[in-house]
Amino acid sequence: MFNDISSEELREICQRVSDRMRAELSVSPPKREKYFFHDWPCAKFTSEEIRAALNAAWKKTFEHS
């Protein structure tokens, strides 16, 4: 499903998700715990790892469809 996405496109998707989550958190009440995506830009996932995660999430979401 996501195997045709280039590494550059994957990085752009990850950055947009990170930016959106940070924007949503900036208007929420004070944080009590650290969320996974706070460190997302620092994480060094390979393109293959990101594609595998996207494919797994897609399959899990639609496994009963």
C-alpha cells in the first residue's frame, strides 16, 4: 500500500503529523506526561520502518472490512 511512497514524501508526512500534533497540544491544558510524538522530529526511523508501520496500521484498521 505505502511501498510506492518516496523517502522524501515519508519525511514530509511525518513532519506534517508532528507539526499538527504540536499545534493541537499548544492549545490544550498543561501536559502531565510526555507523549511519544514530542520526540518525533528527533527520532531516526528509516523509510522502511515507516512504510512497515503505515502498512501494518492500514491492515489493522481494515482487517475486518
